[in-house]
Amino acid sequence: MQRRAFVKSGALALVTMGLSPSFLRRTAFAQELTHGAARLAGRGKVLVCLFQRGAADALNVVVPFGDRAYYALRPNIAVPEPGRPNGALDLDGFYALHPALAPLKPLWDRGLLAPIHAVGSPSATRSHFDAQDYMETATPDVKGTKDGWLNRYLALRGTCESGCAHGAAASPFRAVSMTPQTPRVLDGPAPVVAMNSLAEFSIRAAGGDAEQRLEALYTTGSADLVHGAGADTFEAMKVLRAANPQQYRPQHDAQYPNSPFGQRLRQIAQLIRAGVGLEVAFADVGGWDTHVNQGGATGQLANRLGDFARSIAAFTTDLGDRMEDVVILTMSEFGRTARQNGTGGTDHGHAGSMFVIGGGVKGGRVHGRWPGLAPEQLNEGRDLALTTDFRAVFAEVARTHLGAERLDRLFPGYEATALPGVLG
């Protein structure tokens, strides 16, 4: 059966399936899927990566109110210091959270939130596209990298070089991206599922039992698209149906925002609690490119941060003690200029900030060396200078949380010797 004939025949329609090309091919890195949800890994470690696309303004996210140059550089968009109306939320007498991040403050108080400041890529690019690519491949200024760093991790662990003690390679839902297409960070040979939502991960037919039709086509078909993809697709359908995450109700009175980002995190929580063997999850959220009318304590950036914080807070509340095995890692391609521009916003900068949240996190302190905001301390006289390479953070999360051993293969060309100490 030709691909075109299969799609146009009407027997089956794969509706927003989002199966990445890597999910449809077997490689030396991938093992055969294990049948049935009952045999999947139960309570292994999970990494949830959240990409803030558009370059989030680190200086108004984690506010360095103790550096007086901050207020001189931003007379109209600086967040007021703690104690003032609409003031920032004091963390340690020098740093504070934007007030819209108030839902995350309890995580700081419990030692589950570790901000990292002046962190990012050593690349000097100010291109969103290039900077995102460099961060997702973890190879700054190298445009020819074919795979993302998370897919490299999955592939290396899939070979059982590290023992595969958690059995993660068995699950068709080992790596899930809540995106229409596979993101660069998960692109590569290891199997990955990308989907808009759990509800759309389904097979719809004009009539009859679509799953039975898929199984029949797979059983009798030749080695074409149906035969090559059918086994993986049908297995994923069976696992998801057995886990029944669609019937999931958030726990502990967690209230997710009814926003696309909030619902993506809700569904990642569903997969974690459903026990489908999820090890790596990814979601992104745009809207951080605040060139105009950024605002300070209120306004455009504040609104975006509010949704971001409420979504993450609901996720951690929902999972409860399951967060002992979960780490959330947030990132953005670069930061923004230290000085506000003439339209009440900020332009493309250099260093930014990250959050690491969850079990084993050395929270209750802001990590990273502060470079200062005096004119002579700024990168190229305009940006927050870089003091922590983002690969150091990725490497620590991969090794300490996920158990990766071959950091030289995960991060080619980078020697991960000075890790930031964010995880215990």
C-alpha cells in the first residue's frame, strides 16, 4: 500500500498523532517495546524540561534588587524592591522573585526551588533561532549537530551502557513532548512521542473499531508505512488505554490554569501518575520577546510569568510526594539587555536565568556567581555577563538526577568539570 493511498483511502486517519520520525524507526540504540502497561517502569526518575521561547528577561524574573545599578538601568520597568507597593518577593536580601511568581515562593521556602542566575550560552549570537538550536543540541556555535542532547541521553541509556536499572527503554512513552512536532532537543535516533494532547493521541475512523483496523492492517500489511509504524502506534495506544489517563483528576486540590501551558503540564502530570514509564517530558511556552511595553511589576511580562508560575505550582501540588522523583528544568535561549530601550521594553541580550525545581534540589539559595551590572561589568557594555554555562546545569541534571555517565558523549566538546551544585 502506498503512503498516499493509505492516507486518502479513508480507512484510517491519523489525527494530530504527532509521532516523530524517530518514533517510527528502529535503531541500534532502541530496544523492542515491552507489551502491556503492567510491565512498564513504575516509579523511576522523571525530568520535565520547560523552554521559555523568546528570551525571558532574567533581570525581572529573579530581581537583583541588591545591585543598585539595576534601578539606574531600568527607571520605568524595574520591579520595586521588597517592601514597596508591588514589590519583589525577597529571597535572600539581594535577590527577589518577580511578584507574579508568588505561586513559586512556597517552593523556595520548602527548599524545592533553586534559581540560577547569569547562566546561558557562551555563544554571542542574538538570533532566537540559532540560540534555541544551540541550547537544544547543547553545542553552542555548532550548526551541524544532528541530534538534541536529550535524545542523546535517551539513546545512550537505551544501549544499557549505564545498566538501565530503571527499565526505562521498555516504554513507548519513555520520552514525550507536548508539542505538535518533535522539538530539536528530542530529535534523534531514540524513540520519542510528540502530541498536542492526550485526547488527540487517538486513531479515528469513519466507522468501526479503528484500533482493530490498525491492528489488522499491521498484521497483513507489507513492510511499508503501515507495517513500519503500526506496531509502535498500536502498542502506544494500548499502553495509554490501559493507563486511562483521560480519567485522571488533579490531586491535592491542584488548580491548573486553563491556558495551553497549564494544560500541557496537567497532562504531563497525568502521564507520570499513570505509570506509563515516562522518563523525559518536554513542553514550551512562547511570548517572552518583550521589545515593547514589557512592564515592571505589572504588565505584559507579569502576565506571562503569572501563568508560568501558576502552572508549575499546580503541577508540583498535583504530584505531591511524587515530586521526590521529579525535576523540573526551565530554560530560555538568552536573556535581555540590562538597560531598558526607548519603547518600554528590552532587547536581545546574553546571560539569563533558570529554575531547577523538585526532589534532591539544593533549594533555598540562588546559584551562580553574580557578575554585577556596573558599566564595566556588562557583556559588550549592554548585557548581563555569563558566569555559568548552561551545559554545566544540563550535565549535573543528567548525571545526578537521571544517572547519565558518559557526559563527554552527551555534551561533545564540553568538559563538565565545574558543575553548579544545584542537586544533592
